[in-house]
Amino acid sequence: MNPIQDIWNRLRGRSASSAMTGVGDTGDVGVPAAAAQRSSGTLIAPAGTNPFAPESGVFPDAQLGAAATDTTEQGLRVTPENRLRYLYRWMYPDPSLRQAILDVRQMDRTDGRVKQIHSRVARDIVKGGLTLQMAVPSPRLQRQWDRFQRALQLNRMDKLKSDARGLLMEGNLPYQWVFDKDTMNIVGGVRMPSETIAPNVGVSGRFIDVNDAYHQIDMVTGTICARFALWQLLLVRFDPDNFDDMGCMGRPYLDAARTTWRKLAMTEEDLVIRRDQRAPLRFSHVLEGASDEDMKRYRADVESRGGEITTDFYLNRKGQVTALQGDANLDQIGDVVHLLDTFFSGSPLPKGLAGYTEGLNRDILEDLTTQYFDEVDVLQDTISFAYEQGFRLQLLLQGVNPDNFDFKVVFAERRTESPNQAADRGLKLQALGVPQDVIWEQVGLNAAYIKSRQAPSSADSNAPNGAATKGVAPPAPNAVQPTAPTGKPVVRIVEGGASKGESATAISSG
């Protein structure tokens, strides 16, 4: 059997669990007992058979991508509009998605606010980098992760930020795993342009052939330039209309804000034109009884001296020169403010964090910032899922069953906090008796790396290296006071000791 097909069989077994649900799961996990069997979470096809052949019964109907006959699923996953769109997709990618991506790219190039939104959110997503969290430390698994991270350059912030910006601007993250055929290692992860990717799905919204799951369309020639199996290209989608519809692509984050942005850009341009045309001071010249020829000579003489700082007007007949003030209502820009508020309400970044703080209450900004952090957490989970699936595939290629290990690939800093805020949260977790490894992970540090750097004498200590050993003022009577051995710092949680009634921490000597 082809080694890649065997690897795919193992991935198929994994897809029955939560790790593969949604992305790359065709739903046809039920396999006739005569054709395949499950052993330790692995789906094994009979020897000498092709698991990708339709007659094997492993995959759905090759024409419709219909539900497997041995499951209870029935009906269509797609909407009538998407069903028609999939028929046209045989000729070209989704034109509406392509146009949305092109519009967002243009917005990013021409508007500094849009560029700041994408850059700021991407930076906050990847802040701290990726880390491997293991329930039970495994040096073998850690070595595999270190090699995988270096091979895909996932230890570089610019690589991670590029992937995060791609997901925000395109709404999809098509990640191609590049293999070394000799060593069977993943040696690269390439982010493909999502506007050229077309899922090969039937009218039911399921893959027609998982060995030909995605096509890349050459937009110049209109032909298919590359075909990808389901294990070869992982498509992470952000907010698709229907997650279970495998042909439903994600949408750029600012997709719905495109119309508002056009209105805002047009209004701001009109604002500049209005100021240019109506703000300057003007003069009204009246010459009684002057002929057309006299008026032309007078006008030419006045306009020739218009660039002088001081200009006096001399008349040899009855007349007057009256100053006309500019528009006195140029400060009335309520329409611009409304469009600006509408635009930022559809972006993940609060307007206050982008520099627009006028009239913004501090408490409201804190609440908006908290919601922003929650959105960043969701985006971190969305992106880290792709890296974890790639690492699982790498383990399978090396003959390691990832189901034998309890691990997760996550971003180190789950919240965009200051060092003091992260330390305060870690101390509160310590006071609640949370295991030390979990505390290190929660504050964005690699627990395995910290342990390797700790001295043997402090390896079993519950206090982080460098923790304060000096006492502070006695805590409030309602503070939680855990016991600790003599000589070790004691962390106490003081209820209502922080702003907005939140708890505070106090450290004292034991």
C-alpha cells in the first residue's frame, strides 16, 4: 500500500474523534465490517485494496458526495444558492469571495486604519509564539515538535504574523504540507492564496473524492494548475456560512464593512474638497459704471497681484471691495463620525485602541478591550488548530500515534496582557492550588523549558523563580489565606481589593 494512503487511513481514524471534526472530515466514518476494522483508533483497509476506490465503501458516492449509506444523515447540507454556485465552481473559483479579498487588500494598501486593524490583531494573535502543552512531559514528543517548528519556521514571528494576516484578510487559511519523499518528514508549510482554491464538493456539500479534495485554479489560463488530497492541504475557514458544508468558504473579517468603508472614504474626500473650495477668504469687487473692457483690465490687474501677502485695491470710480468669509460650518462632521463608528463596530479592534478616544469613557473602553481579547482568543484557537493537525500528521509519518499522547498546540499568551497582569493572574492561580505546570502555561511560558532551567533545589517549589520573598501589608480579613511551609512566600487573594470589585493578590513571607 502507498505510505501516504496508509497515513491517510490513520487520519481517517482520527477524524472520528473531536480532533478532526469539521476540517477535512467527510462524515463517512462508518465503514462496513467486512471492508475495514478499527484498532486503537486506526482505520485499516484490507490488504491489497485501494481505500480511495468508490467500490471499497470507505468514501461516499463519487458523483454526488452523498452521505454514507450506513449513517443516519440525510438531506443536503448546502443552501439552494450554494448548490448552484458549486456547479459553476467547476469553471472558476467563487467570484464573490475573490472580489471580497481583492477589496480588502485594496483597503489595506490605501487606508492606514485598515492596515492597523490587520497588523494589530495579527500581532496580538501571535504574541508569545506557539508552544506545545503536554499533560505528561515527553522528551520524544518535545524533540519532534522542535524539529517541526524549525522546519516550518513557526518559531519566527513574521511567519506566524503572515499566516494570521492571511486569515484575517482572506477569511481562509489554505495550508499545504510539503513532504520530503525520502525521509517522510514535513519540511514546509505553505500558505496558498485562498481566492484560487476551489473545494471539490458535490451538490450535497461533501467532498466528491478526498484524494482530489481541492483544486487550485490558474486565474490567467482558467485551468486547474494543482490538485490536493485532503491530507495534503488543510483549509481553515473563518466564520463560514455553514461549517458542515465543506464547500462553504470563510469570509474576510472586514467583508461586511466594505460598503461602510467606501462611504467613509468618499465622505472624507468630499470633506477635503469642501474645505479647499469653501474655506478660503474671498472678495466681492463692485465697480459702478465700468465697461466690460474696464472690468477685464481691473480683474487682470488684481489677480496678477493675488499671491502677494498684502494686496491693496485702488479705484478711480465709485465702487467697493467686500470681504466674504469662508464656510463657518466646516467643523460639523457628524456624518463622518457616524460612518467611522459604523466601520469600527464591524472590526475586531475597538475604535479607542486605534487612537480615536474623543468622548470615549474609560470604563467603556475597558469593556470593549475585554471583548477584543475574547475575539483574539477565538482567532488563536482557529489558527493553532491548523498547526496541531500538521504536527499530528508529522507524528504519523514518523510512526508515532498521536492519540497515545495528551497534548495541544496553542499560542503561548492566551490574552493580550501586560507582564504585571500576567504575573498577577499566575499568583492567583497559585493561591488556588493550581499545579505549577499549568500556571507557567497560563502566564505564557513553556513549562518544560522552565523546568530544564530551574536548579534542582527549586524544582519542587511552588513559587516561581524570582518571586517576592518580602512581606507586604496584612491582607484584608476576608482574604483567602493558604498555608505554606515556613520561609516560603505566601500568596493571598484579597476579595474586592482591585478596581471594579475584582480580587487582588498579596504576597507575604511564610
